[in-house]
Amino acid sequence: MYEYAIAWEWLAFAARWFHVVTAIAWIGSSFYFIALDLGLVKRPHLPPGAYGEEWQVHGGGFYHIQKYLVAPAQMPEHLTWFKYESYFTWISGFLMLCIVYYGGADLFLIDRHVLDITPPVAILISLASLAFGWIVYDLLCKSPLGRNTWGLMAVLYVVLVFMAWGYTQLFTGRAAFLHLGAFTATIMSANVFMIIIPNQKIVVADLIAGRTPDPKYGQVAKQRSLHNNYLTLPVIFFMLSNHYPLAFGTAFNWVIAALVFLMGVTIRHWFNTTHARKGRPTWTWIVTVILFILIMWLSTVPKLLTGDTDAAAVAPAFQQFAGNPHFPAVKQLVSTRCSMCHATEPAYEGVVRPPNGVILENDAEIAAHAREIYIQAGRSHAMPPGNVTDITPDERRLLVAWFESAVEGKKQ
């Protein structure tokens, strides 16, 4: 059992490494070609069919790049296809989903206080949601609405917000954010696999056969590429969010997700406008900062929206965490809700060593990790994963009151 757990942990690490490497390759090439496309300049000397050109310098050399909106008059001898970065990013991401969330469904995927389901049911819901996302998105793009790029994006935003809310009604907060990223990434990768590359292959086949390619294939591919461009940054946020419980483990996590999609638009708009040499819209950064501050506020939202008491405002001040009057109750709480994993020899099945090396077996260890306990289990619901030890809202408020009263006491 011990050897199996170690091997499984290393498999997860290898899959994560693979995923990060392929994602860097895909995102890098995507951002590069968007910037290149927007920076193209039309000049009189361009060959027939060429839309624009760009001169670039890198690595001690100069590059002269020309773009054809449909295709050149003749098929070039060699074509470099940018597709495997996308495919392997999705494959490695799905592998991570299987290893971490399907393999550890009871701990990371299911929160029975949210929805009491079995692991097989949760996994089926997960898989169905990914397929559902692509089907709905593709139908919308192919509908009459698809002719209006910005109207289509507005409707897609509504769909994404609905899915953000829906995932929080099905899974743990951490799994909800991860699935929202996977939902979006599936659409992006399927765009490449199902639309962009097949359309480009049709154009290539026409060139080889001596036929004039239909420009509609390039136009459709460009629209899907535009969607991918604006969805990339939110996907990165959701994939990183599992390390930041204040994002996914709070009452308004789905609202935070909705705002993250907007931040992706504002940031990309600045870059896209700049690359197109249409100015530098600094207002987008102001909006982005405001949205991020709003997200920070929502992560610890006060009494105004939740009805909860602001513990910092009413808790008495004391100088040390272990000397705080709340500490005896906190110590008992930690020993019953946390120590089965955070112990020298964890008792929870499948956990062979304390997560992140955090041990909470005595007063000094609990006090040393007060901030982490406050963030992970007090202010957010990240811990215990899936609330497997049934920590109650009152117990979470106790952790908040303990930490905040101790901090206020130290200030005085």
C-alpha cells in the first residue's frame, strides 16, 4: 500500500509536469500568432493573395513573415502545423483530472454537504459536463448567432457563468474551479481538433487538387481562434486556483469565477489593441485592478451579504495564539477534524504522510500554523477536502474568531 501511494504520487507529479510543459507550448504559440496576426502591415509590394507582412528580430536574426487570408497560389513544399501542443495539453490535463480528482474522488471531488453522490456518479457527471460544454458551444457558433462575433461571446459568457454556479452545486469548491477550467479548455482544444485544423486541411487539399479554396474555412477558424485567445487567461487562473483556497473555497466562489472571465477579456483587450498598433488602452488595467479587488473582497465577504458576524470586530484581543481563550476549543477541533491527516503517522486511508508536511499534534504546531488553519479552514472551505470530517459552520467561525482575536491582541 505504501509503495502504491508513493508511485501514484509520482505519477501525479509527472502528469502535472507534462501538462505544464505542453500548456506553455500551446499558450506561447497561441499568443505569438495572435500578436503576429494583429501586427501585420499591408504593403503594395505583397504578392497576390497576401494580406500583410511583419518583420521581426529574435535570436540574432531577422524574420520576414507574410500571411495569406485564404491560401497562396501554390502549395509550399513544407508546412509547420501548430496542433500537437493543444492536443497534448488537453490529454495531459485530462490525465491529471483522472489521477487527482477521479482517483481521489472522495477527498477532492465530492463534498457530501453539497451533493451526496457516489464517486462513479460524480465522475460520470464530470465527463458529461465536459461533453455538454463542447456540444452547446459548437451549436451556438453554428447557429445564426454565430455570425455576430461579440453577441456570440456575450451569450457564451452567460453559459460560462451558469456553469460556474452549476459546478459549485455539484462538487467541492476546489473541484468546481478545476472543472470550470477543464470545461473551458475542452472547448478550446476541441476548437483546434474539430474546427481549425480540419478547415486548414480542406484548404490544403484544395490547393493540392488545383482548386480555389473557399475563404469561409479561414473565417470560421479565425473566429474560433479569437474565442481561444480570450479564454486562455481565465483557464490559467482556474488551473492555479487549487493552491489558493480564498478563490475557490468561499461562499461567492462562482461570482469570483464570473469576474475572472471578465478580467481575461480586459487583459487580452489591452494586448490585442497594443499588438494591432491601435493605442494602449490603460483603462483596461484600471478595470482589471478593480475587478481583482472586488474578488479579494468577495473572498472574505462581510455580514452585509452573508449575515455572518465579522469576528474581527467583536473578538477580544490576546497576545498569543496558544494563550487565546478560544485555543482549548480550537485545539479540540483540530484534533478531531484535522489530525487524522496532519499527523506524524496519518490515520486517513490513502494518506501516507502529512499533506505539505504540516503536522498539528501539539499546541506549538497548531500555533505555528495558525494562519494556514485560518485561511484553509476558517475563511475558506478548502480544508478538510470535501469536508470529509464534517466541520460545521460554527466551528469555522471559531477558527476565525481565534485567529483574528489573537492577531488584534498582538497589535495592541
